[in-house]
Amino acid sequence: MIEYLNLNEGTSSYTLDQIQSFAIVRSLINEELTGIFNTETLRDMNSIIHMYQVYNEGSSFTTDRSSEDWVPSQWRSKQIKALIDKEARFLFSTPPDLTIKDKEATTSDNTRVSPNQNVLNSVLKQNKFNSKLIRAAKDCLIGKRLAIAVNFNEESGITVSFIPSLEFIYETDPNNVDVITKFIQFYSIVVNDSKDQQRVYKKKWYMQDGKCRVVEELYDGNANLIETITPDQETLFSYIPVSVVINSGLTGDPFGSSDVESLEGTESYFSKLVNKDMDSLRKGTDQITYAIDADPRTTKGLSRAPGAFWDLATDPAKDGSSVQVGTLDNPMSYSSALDSTLSRLRSDMYDQLDIPDTTGDALQGVITSGKTMQAIYWGLTVRCNEKMLDWVPAFEMMVEAIFEGCRLYPNIANMYTEEPIVDGYEVLIDNSYPILQDETEEKSSDMLEVSAGIRSRKSYMKKWLGLTDTDAEAELQQIQLEKSMLEQDNYAVEAPAEDPVEEEIVEEV
């Protein structure tokens, strides 16, 4: 049966069988990469597949051997999946604001939205950028790295794609690891048991003579070329419009590291202990019944149903003895020690990712005010700020590629705007996190800034009243008008009455 995969959903939504089925074809990698880097890339691919398996299925652990009457529990806790999901949600559940500021804009132009901003908003909305961010973050945290590619097509317009690590390989300039010189994207579009029926899409960007070239091809499962979708051709770009986000990598590390790696061993012990506890409970629930000096012929097939009657005979070989029947109970005396150990293991996994444990028991007795919650989430905030140091340059590169492509391909740019792209601009990226805030205290702090003259009234209105620039200016004008009217009314009320004597003198004069 042929299965078509929806690759826009992100690799983290696939099962292990699917991941293995569309993992990069080894012969295609060998064709593009050579030497030690080839070997390391293949080894890294196997490691990433294992990381996804741990994320989806939980860490494996060893159990006691099964017997004829006993099969040990094999439940996996999947603590890693819960922690990775929490980290990704904290990072991007509130999407970052990508603001374009024209460098040469005058004061009177501050209320005018840059045409670049309109183009960027339209492109990101068309590509459902915000909805894909959390899934992309999960792929990066699990799969060590992620690529963001910008494509221009006269039919589909500008597309922004998040590419998980199992679907691309790349090379950088030997003298500058930040410059990509070759980028190859692979993914399966048809999965089938027969390699002849499998179809693997390949798109290759590479630099030649200062220009970016691109070629798109279709292969079968044996790495045989089936179709050339786009012949090798030169683009107008002087660089490859792709950026790579490395997760927690070291200097010059092209692979990165997975957040799953540091948690795998702890979760394995955690699951093993939980399963031992479950097995002990099962044994304690199903009590062991014993009989002493009973005739083996009368103990076969005894019923364990409530109210059952056993007619047991004494073993003839046991002279002078009588039958004794009893049960063995499990006192579960280890429970308190087990709870303490499981709590330490769970706390260790949370500490590895700097994620606070906000369950009811953990926060019992803690005053959950805004400042307290900020302090509780301080470590995770710092960790996510560290992640953003890698994401922000990738976002900036993406924005630059969008505007550069609009200048190079005006026909495609006309799908989004009729105004020309402004050359002098600045990309401002502001990321916020979903932490409980004390609005009253923050409002008071902002009002003090307004009074001190280091914050404008307009900024305050935009933040707390949700007004646009135009609405805020209209509100300020209305406030000024009412203020002047009140001042005139006060002057009219407080003005002294005219002296009648002075009036007579004036009339006589």
C-alpha cells in the first residue's frame, strides 16, 4: 500500500517506522558528502532517529526475566516528551514580534506602517508561520538542529519552510562556519515496501561563481533518478536563502545536541522503578496462597473465586501432620523510600532543562504572585533567552531573504504589495513568555516612567489599552481638547466681577 506523507506537520509527529522509511537515503548522502564528515553525518542521523524514538515511546529499561506464570510490566513514563513539550510551549506559545523599522523614516512617518512590514506580515500569515513555530521548536530540541528555507515560485509565491534535521544535510565555508555553501533537502513523498515504488524528493542549493544554483530531482528507493523536476539553473541570489538553527552546540559544531540526550538515562531509571513498584503491587494484590502437608491431588485447579470451598486432604506421606493453608502479604514497606527516589529523579529531569515543577504539591505554601512566578520561571526564561540567541539570527536571515527576493523577483513581490521594498530598514525581534504578571504593579511602574518623562503617553496607551498609533493620537488630542476646555471654564468661573463705579467713570469719560 502506498502512503503519502504530509511533511509540513513536522517530523516529531511521525512514528519510528515512518522516520526510518523516509530517512535520508545513504547512497544519496554518499554522493553529496565525502570523508569524515560523511561518516559523522550518517552516525548523527542514527542518533537523531533514536532521539525521536525516545521522545515518542519513552526510554527503554531492563526488566527481570519473564517466567511461565509472570510477565514483568513494560510501562514507559514519557517524562521526556512532557518536558520537551513544556519547553517548546514556553518558548513560542506567544509568537515573537517581528517588526520592521525604516531607518530613514522621519518623525511624521512614525505612524505609517512600513511597506516591508506589510509584505512580511502577508508572507508569514500565508505560510501559517506562527502555528508551525512550536512544532519547529520541538524538532530542534529533539533533532539537534533545524533549517528555515525561503523559496520563490511564480505560482505559489514566497514559501517559508521549517526543515527538521532528518530531512537535510549541509556544508559550510571552511573559513566561516556561518556561511552555507551547499544545502540538500531530502524527504519521502511515497512510502512503499518495494524500493522501486518509493519516491524521494531532493532539492539542492549550492554556490558557484558567487551565485546560488538550484536543482530539484525525484529518486526511487534505490537512489535511481526518476525525474528532474527543475533542471540545474542559476538563481538571482548571491547566497543560499537558508538558515540553520543549532541547538546547544559548541563553537564550530555543525550538528548540535539534543535535549533528549541528557534526560534519557534518568527517565530509564524512573520507568524501571515505577514498573518494579507496579509489579510489587500486582503481586501484593494477587496474594500468594500456600498449603502445607496437603495432598497434591487435592490442590490442583483450586478456585480463587469469592466464597469458594476447598476440600483438602492431608498428604499420606506426612504421618501425624495436618493440612495448613495461608497467604503471603506484601507489606509495601519500601513505599516511602521509593517515593523519595522517584521525586529526586523527577526533580533531576526538571533541573536538567531548568523547567520549574508547577504542580499543586510543588507549589503548596508558595504565594503565587506575579513576582513569585517570575522568580520561579527565571531559570527557564534565561534558558529560552539562550535559545533565542540562535533563533534570532535565523529569523533575521529569513526576513532578509524575503526582502532580497522581492527586489530580485518583482513579479512575485507584486502578489503581496504594490509599493517598492525599502532598502534601509532594521529588523526588531521581541520575544515574550507566558508568565503570570501583576498588572496593577506593572501599570504603576509604567505610570512612574510616564511621569518621569522616559516613557510616552502614547506608548502607555498602546500597551495597556490596546490602541493603534492612530487611535492613540486621537485619544491624546481628545485629552488635550478636554483639558483646554476645562481650563477655560475654570477661568470663567474664577474671574472677578466688574466694579460698577469703574463702569460709571468709563461712561463719563
